[in-house]
Amino acid sequence: GENVEQHPSTLSVQEGDSAVIKCTYSDSASNYFPWYKQELGKRPQLIIDIRSNVGEKKDQRIAVTLNKTAKHFSLHITETQPEDSAVYFCAASYTGTASKLTFGTGTRLQVTL
Amino acid sequence: DGGITQSPKYLFRKEGQNVTLSCEQNLNHDAMYWYRQDPGQGLRLIYYSQIVNDFQKGDIAEGYSVSREKKESFPLTVTSAQKNPTAFYLCASSAVTEAFFGQGTRLTVV
């Protein structure tokens, strides 16, 4: 089955700096890669996703890049703000959809003032 | 207001008891999932169901059981066979482009 590794487990950045979270996956058939954000005490919510036919996708201050050859994908957050503080999960699926997601272990991002 | 609802929010179980966690969705999604969340281990899949009256084991199904008698409902039973049940449990349903999560149930064995 699919295995998704996520690094780092914790990340502390100063407000305004950039943050990068990296994930690697094992199944070359995986073709859908979403990122979820879980604020303290709340449910995970989708923030951005990418499919295997695309190398990069941006949405305002967040972007995701995908390297299919190396089987890794990354989340980039620019100009970080205190409200970006949360746990971020990457995931992968071979179905091309949000079904049967395998999640990474999560990254706790702390944005300090 | 569409969404996915889990209950209860907090649940305490005595050793040797079975408990059932409720999950209801009104999003008309066929697929539903149960995940277990432990610190440092991310979200691990317990069971999933792609359609009514059908479900499959996930990565950590031992000690758990589910049913899917209605499209809207996917209850999870934590049995006494689950050796370490204290955790945060998340239910989800999925459309093509997104998985929607409930607010979670925190189960504690006392």
C-alpha cells in the first residue's frame, strides 16, 4: 500500500517568513495530492491540492509543487501570518480523487510574532 | 446547512466496554471513512465504505467494527478487543475533489 512520509514534524517561523513542508510517497500510481490544515480543536480542512499532470499550483500565499520522478511534493507558505499556525497534513491517493487518501504524519507550524 | 456531524464530542469508556461513535452526513456522499488521530502519527484509516451495505478494512481495523445501513450514517464501534482505544476519532465523507471531516470524538478509557 501507499506510504506517505512528511517532514518536518514541527516548524517554527517568524511572521512574514516563508514555510516549506515536504512529503514523499511510495506508490508511483498515486495521482492526487491534497493538503489539509487542522487548527487547534477544529476539523481538518482542504487548503490546496494538485494532480499528477501538474507540476505546480498556487493560491494566494500558498503553493504546492510536485516532482513525480522523485515522488515528492511540497507545500510553500509565503508571508506567514499568526493565523497560519496549525497542523498541516499532506495526503496521496491513486484514485485521482479525494477517496482512499493516505495521510502523512502532520507538521505543526508555529508562526511567531 | 450541509455537513458531517459526529457525536458525542467527548466519550469515556470503562475497560471491557464496547462504545459506538456516531457519524452522520447530509452531503449525499457515497464514500465515508473513519480515521484515528494520535499525536505524531497523523491520520490512520480504520474503515471505509464506498457504498451502502459495503465496507472495507483500513490499516488499523483490529478491535473496531462498522456498519453502513444508510447512506447518511457510518457508526464506528470500538470493541473491548481494541487494546489502546484512547484517541481522537475523525469521520469523513468524500466528494471527487475534497474529503470533509467531522469535528471528531475524543475517546478516553477510564
